[in-house]
Amino acid sequence: MVSLPSRVSLTLIFLLIGPLAALAQEPSGCDKFKWPIDRERSALTAPDRIKLGSGGELATMPTSGLTLGLVTPAEAKLPSPPERAPKEGTFAGFTKMTTAPKAGVYTISLSTGGWIDVVQDGHLLKPIAFSGATDCDGIRKTMKYELAAQPFVLQISGTKEQAISIAILPAE
């Protein structure tokens, strides 16, 4: 049997180590991404980003980034339920790409933390690769998706900001 002082000590150790372990899992700095992010970072910070409100449609794939205005999850009326339920006090939104992209692998990158759902032909697509890091100005995460030559919906949820920059670029 463990004595009360030992239990308190163990509890304190777990409370202190838990957040440190979480931080250790999050790489920090632009050089910690798994692949080069210069193009994505440039698109996310470009002054000529397209500005859209949640639910806005794009006829063609943007060549630079876009800024998507977000609303509460209830107001967003996402076309598909997000794979991860949004937390209270976060924002969500979506955009439709009405023209089919050229089939291939694309990176979808976000300026800040958030959950990405890509829906194509009524199905949630799974990313084929993921990379993210904290403390990199302009970009927080980037994911690679295999897109078919069909229109798709990009849903963002779980963000703490009311707008987010997004870059959708062919993978190199």
C-alpha cells in the first residue's frame, strides 16, 4: 500500500510531467516540419490572398493562399460532420471547390491550429502525410491529400481564431 505522502508526490510528478510530455510531442520551429514548407508559408502570408466567408465557393484552385472567415460551429452548418467534434468556444467554416482539380497529391496548410476535413464524392479523405510545428510564423500544420479530379469541400473546425489562412498547393 502506498502512503498518502507518496500518493501526493506521485500525483505531483504526473501533473508536472504530463504537460512536459505533451510539449515534447509538438516540435517547435520552422525547421521541424517533415518536408520543406517555403511555398506553403509564402502562400499563407501572401498579401493577395483570396478572402472568403464560410460557405464561399471557389471556381478554380487558388494559386496563392486564401483567408476563410469562420463562425461558431452551429452557425457554420458544415456539409459533413467533422471527424473530430469541435470544442466549446472554437470556430469553424468551409469552402467548396466547384471545379475539379487535376488529380494528384496536394498539400493543405493552415496558418494556425485547427482540424481539417476534406470531403470528396461524399467521403471524408484521410491524409497521406501530416506535419506540424509550433513557433513558425505563418504556418502551423500541413497535410498531404490524394485528390481525384472532382470538386471537393474543405472544412475547418476547432480553431481559436475567427479567420484562418489556407494554402492548397500541388505537392512537390
